[in-house]
Amino acid sequence: MNIILIAVIVANVLISYKGFNDLYFFRKYEFHVGSIRAGEQIRMLSSGFLHADMGHLFFNMLTLYFFAPVVFSFLGSFSFVLVYLGSLIFGSLLTMVFHKDDYGYRAVGASGAVTGVLYSAILLQPDMMLGLYFIIPVPAYLFGILYLLYSIYGMRAKNDNIGHTAHFGGAIGGYIITLVRNPELIQEHTLMTVLLAIPIVILFGMAKTGKL
């Protein structure tokens, strides 16, 4: 396993474990709109290394473990770090855009960063198969499109506690950073690049028309 990937996973485990056992630490570094608007921008980054519980942490790190090697093999270590941290920030920024007036909104988790890595891997290798629920084989590009459409539904319905906005922001971050670092993908995988952009266009179209 790549040393950088190990470092990212260890950082998530140690910081999350500290948060599990220290509520003051957890509250100080979680994503909280009111605190961020008061000037505590560090929460935009630190919240991505905290998790709500062991299951949340395990699922995110397992997903990262499966898909990070694709990004490493195609783009290298430096670009992986850009995708990971950039997607984390994109997720936090999009969450702020949609929840800026909800001063009590709170969130934690590496989901934005991990989703960015997942979407980077899909762009780089769109013909790979993913195991939906680890059982049902689904083409990566189809999974990507359906996942973003589901995230739009979740953002609109607001009927669960899942941070759909951070997931979507992370996906956008992974998409943009990967294409900037490897623009030839637009020619090599033109159809997939366009298809994966459709949910992003739908999201911003709905936001602009007030349907979110």
C-alpha cells in the first residue's frame, strides 16, 4: 500500500478516535456553519478527518482503500493528494453555499474527499466494474451518474442525516481536478466525461431556479 494512502488513513483513524473520546475536541473541529461564519475556517478542513462513529469511519476508509490505487497508478502521489484535499474543500465549500443561513448545521466525515477519489477513479477507468452492496456488478460510469442523481434527490428531500451536499461537492472536486491534471481524458473518454457532467449541470440548474 502507498505510504501516502497509509498516512491519510492513519490520520483519519487517530483524529476520529480522539473525537470519539473527547467531545470538546469533536465540537471544536467539526463542520459548524455558525462557527465557520464567525471566522473558524479550519473547520472546513478538520471536519473531514472526524467521523460520527466507527461504522462511518470504516466505510469511508474501506472505499478509499479500494479506489485510491487507481488514482495513484494513473496520476501519481502528488495528484492523489490534490484530489483528496481538493475534494474535501470542494465538499465543504458547496455545503457552505447551500447551508450558509443555517447557523446550526453540523457535519463530519471524509465522505467529500473519498467521493472525490471515487469519481477521479471512475473518470480514469470508466470501464471498471463496481460491486453495488459488494454483490451487484455495475459499470463505474453508471454508478457515478446514479449516485450524483441520488445525491440531488437527497439534497432536495432533506429526509435523512446523510451529507449529500458534501458528497456532491467532493464529486465535483474530483471531476474538475482530475481533468485539469489529465486533460487528455476529455478526448480519450469523451462520452463518459460528458455523461458524468450531466448531474452537475442539473444540480446547478436546479439551484439557480430555486428547486433545491
